[in-house]
Amino acid sequence: MYRSSTGIALSVWKALFLREAVSRISAGRAAWLWLLVEPVVHVVFLLFVFITIRMRTVGGIETAVWLLAGMLAFLMFRRTASRTQNAVSSNQGLFAYRQVKPVDTVLVRAALEGFLMMMVALVLFSGAALFGVDVLPDDPLGVLEAFFGLWLVGVGFGLMASVGGELIPELNKLLGFIMMPMYLISGVIFPIASVPQPYRDWLMLNPVAHGVEASRLGFATYYHAVPELSIAYIYNFALVAIFLGLALHVRYQTRLIAR
């Protein structure tokens, strides 16, 4: 029976998505719980620190909302980037099937991480609402726009890193070092608006910082975001990264399969 290339690709993506979902959620004891534990631990610890120093609001909005929005936005990028980075090496055995391409594993894993993070965000925001925190965003579409932009940045990073890490194994260590300070330079635990010039301009070269600030602005339109904030910068950066990542996959597809 004849099947179009699109039909084959969709079938491959569906099978990979189900395989990745089962592996992600049942990889270990209560693996699904750890999806929630990481952001909760970070937010609770930082909230304790802010309350201890009597900082009830940041940038004009409640500290809990500021932390929760920024943390989840950052994790949308980091989890997507880190999981897709290893997608090719983790699925090497599947490339024996000619229908499965290395880029398929990266895109499907990115889609799964984006879906899981949205579920985690809904659960955590609902939990915060039960504790009396006002988590209803003033601009829901603005929040989704920020999260989606950060997801795209993570996809672009993963597409490039998945090829680079396979061709140059030492590159994985370098990328690991790069990811470590991202938590700080993205403004997750301190307001970037408080950083003086010209250092703030340097920090705002990081597209994740724009996404984190945009997510907070979506929750409270009166939030004192940095004046350099640009949603267009996030998406332009993401599109360039995705284009370069796809180009690398096309160029080195044979070598990735043969490894």
C-alpha cells in the first residue's frame, strides 16, 4: 500500500512520541513526580530566601508569582534543550529502520518536553492558587507567546547540539558549562532591571532572559520589565538556530546514522 512521505513521517513521529513518553514517565520509581519536584524545590527555596529578607514584591508583582513564572519559563528552555541534545545518541538503535531519521528523534523529544512542561506549569499554578496566590495572568496570550518562544529556542539549541555533540564528543562538556550559568544570567533569581548599564545590555543578548521577562510581564502588565525586552528577538534567534540545526542534520545525516 502506497503511503506518502508525510504519512510516513507522521507515523514515525507518533511512534517515537509514545516511546519517549513511556520512557520519560516510567524511567524510574515515581519518575513523573520528579517533573514537579525540581521546580517546586527551586521556587520554595528562593521564596524562603526572599521572605527572609522581607522582599514581598519584585518589580511590582508578588514574589511568588515572579519566581514561579520565571522558573517555569526557564525550565521550558532548559529541559527542552538538555533532553533534545542527547536525542540522537539515545536512539541510535532506531536508525536501522530507514523511516527513522536522526532529526525525527530530536523534534519528537522536543514536542514531548514542551507538552510535559505545560502540564507541570498547569499543576503548579493550580497548586499555588489553592494557597491563595493570584496566578491568573493579565495577558494569557503573552504568557503563551513567551513560553512558546523559549521552547523554540530550546529546539534550536537541541538541533545544533545533537549534531555537534555526536561529531565532537568534547563539545558536550563545553555545552554543559554553558548551561550552568544560564540560571543566573537569565534573570531567574534576580531582576535584570536592577543591573546597571552596560552590563544589562550584555545580559540581554541572551534570548532566554527576554523570555523570562516576557512571561512575568504576561502575568502582570504593570511589572517593571527591562526596557530592552523584545519578543521579536526571541523568535528571530529561535528561527536562526532552528534553521542552522536543520541544516546540520541534513549535512551530517549519514554520519549520524553510521555512528
